Amino acid sequence: MSPQRMQELVLLRRARDLIDRDYAQPLDVVTMAQRAAMSPAHFSRRFKDAYGETPYGYLMTRRVERAMALLRGGSTVTDACMAVGATSLGSFSSRFSELTGETPSAYRARLHPAVDAMPDCTARAITRPRRSSRIGEAAARRSA
């Protein structure tokens, strides 16, 4: 790997760390790109190349991941939505359903005994929403 590519990855990691840390804050691509010292368009392309999803997609995946933990803890869907920085309950619910294959209300209503017994770090890794594997499942459910 070239030194230039390694430096680019360091800069992209700074932006990803910003998303991981400040996911509940209003974040836009311009702010993320500034953290990576890149133009917004270049940043978006390079971020997707490095991490497999757009910066906004990564942000929303983090928000859904955090909301899942809040919902397992008994938060209402509205409270979880607002706590993770989403501003529209409808858009949040749509993204949640797209990523997990179920609505936030359905996720909150079902039991999670195995996850509750795990350490938090393990539960986050196991329950992390993964878009690529869920889209096909969700589409299959809709067409059935």
C-alpha cells in the first residue's frame, strides 16, 4: 500500500471516528469531509470505496444500531429516534426497517433474551445491522 493511500485511510478514519462518536449530533457530508480534509464529493467517493457504504449510510447504520440497544432497553420508538439524532420518525422507521427487516415497534416488542445475557460489546457486534444481507430478505418478505 502506498504512503499516499495510507494517509488517505487515516483521514477517512478520522471522519468515521467522528460519525461513531457524534452520531446523535446533526452531521452532514460537508462536516465529515472537513474532518478528512477532502472536498465533499471526493470524500463521499473515497469513503464508499474504503467502507462499502456512503457516509450518510454509515451514519444511519450507526444510528439504527444505537436505537436497537435503546429499544431493547425499553425506550419508546420516538424516544429512541430522537436520542440517536434522527429528525424524522418516518424516515428513521423506514431506514430501521430496511436495515433490520422489521419495524422498530416490532423489534421493541419481541424478546431479546440472548442479547440481554451478552456483554454490551458482544451484543453490539452480533446485532449490528448489515444492509447487504437484509435487503434481499426484506424484499422477499414484501413480495411474498
